[in-house]
Amino acid sequence: MEVNFDRITIDPRRCGGQPTVRGLRIPIATIVRDLAVGKTIVEILDAYPELEPEDVRQALAYAAWLATGAFSPLPVEAA
């Protein structure tokens, strides 16, 4: 399966180097945590208007990909 996480960015200057969505200061972990506690995609989009539905889907897919343990790190943006 080819993996394309074009909306996931890692920048050591942003959010302590945590993976975020499109360089925004919204960590993937925040989105996944919100989903885990029962928030809907609509609720997350309302809370973070700069997000798009595909951002939430890709955040969840990225978390699932990480959970497989069969991954290589995404490139980190140059500081």
C-alpha cells in the first residue's frame, strides 16, 4: 500500500516537532485524541475552522499507519 501523507508536516520549530496538519499549529495527536473521546469530524472542524475534512481523515490514517510499526519517518522540514 502506497502511503501519501501530503497534509502531514513535521517542523522542529512548530509544536515541539510533533506532526501537524499542513504546517498549522494543530498536532495530529490533538485531532486523534478528539476523535477518540467521541467528537465528530464536524465538531473538530467547528473547533478548528482552518482544518478541512481531508485533514482529519489523513490525521487518522497517519495515526493508523504509525500504529502498524511498519513505517519510516516522514521528512522533517529544514530549520
